[in-house]
Amino acid sequence: MSNFAPKTNEEELMAYKNQVQNDIQYIAFWKRVQMNLLDLLIISIPAVLLYRFSLSTSIKIDSVFPFIIYWLLFCAYYVFMTVKFGGTPGKLLSKARIVDKNGRFLHTGTASIRNLLTFLYAIIMVLKLKEGIDLKVSSTDINHFISTHEGYFSSIGNFIGIITFVECLDERER
């Protein structure tokens, strides 16, 4: 085939895929640490304020509903940022993007699966709060109860927390 022959759609698609794969760079460990620390600094203030508000409201009304809303918003934020912008603020400031193997931003389902451990951790936290409400733990002691109460949910929550931390710093292709 000569260089002057018109390319087919299949050839153009293969050339595009090869170019995209050459352009995708995987982020090294310390760069991932930097991006996660930036995320922590940017997101922590509003997240902590909303967390405390939802927790105190849940205790006042004896319902986990405000806490569930908080965790739904928290998880939806990460999925939305990944789908719409290709990453959280720390990644965006570091000029990194979360893309699929074709170089496109993730779809909602893929971004949700990527954050599955966060969803599971949210469920654990809601169940621990429900247990605290059922045991009539006071509003001043509920944070301590959630973080230190030894029970079935605590062990699972700690395990998920460790896996989430290791997973977010893993540089292998996902």
C-alpha cells in the first residue's frame, strides 16, 4: 500500500488509539501522595464542617438520615469530579487526569466502581452511627464512639480504610 492511498476508518482509529496510548503517562508514587495531600487540604474544611453538622443533626433527631445525605454527597462529589473534570482538585492542580485506556474521562459507572471502597466505608460509618443512636450515646461522645467503639463494623471499617489508602497510592494501571 502506498503512502498516498487514503486511510480507512479502521486505520485512522488504530492510529488514534496508538497515539492516545503513547500520550497516557502513569503517575509515580510520590506524585500520587502530593495529589492526595492537595485533595486533603482543599476538601477537608468543607467536608469536616458538613460531617460535624450532619452528625450533630442525626443525634438531635435520632435518625441517621442527615448522615446518609452527607455520605451520599461526599461519594457523589468524587464520582462527579472524576466524570466531569477527570479528577479531584488535587489531581487537576497537578495537571493529572483520570482517564480510561482510550484517553477519555470515565463514565459514571466506572467512576462509581473506582470509588467502591469509599461507598463501603460510608455504609460502615452509617451503621456505626445507627448503633450509637440505638445505644443513646450523647452528642458530645458520638465522635469518640464512632472512632473507638470495638465491634463488628469497626474491624471492617478499619480494614476498608487501610485498603483504600493503599489503593489510592498504587501506581498500577486500573
